[in-house]
Amino acid sequence: MFKRKRTAEPYDKETLKPTIRASICTGEQVAGFKNLTTGKFTEIMVIRNRRDMEEFLLRYGISEADIKKEW
């Protein structure tokens, strides 16, 4: 009934890299940002289909070429 407006928190392009973490066993994918100095991964959203991926890309203004995939 009521839609919540989703706003993206800006990310620091100098210290954070957009990353997709994928499970080898289940194939589950999670989009987020990896801190380049500490290596800590911050989960943003689960990627279930192409629409979720496009939403993540649009929300943060990044291209698919900028995303690193980790297994």
C-alpha cells in the first residue's frame, strides 16, 4: 500500500569498491562494497535477478564494468 522511498547512501570511491559476493554452492549473490584498506565487506542487498542488479547499479550510479565478483 505504502511505498518506502529508497535512497542510496553515497559511497567513497577512493576507499570502497563495488563488489558482488557469490556462493559457489548455492549461487546466492550479495551486492555491497569492500573497503580497500581493511578488506571488510558491507552488504547492501541480495541480487536475486537482473532487476535487482539494475537497481543496485542505478542507486549508486555505477556500471557493471566497475563491479568485482568474489567467490
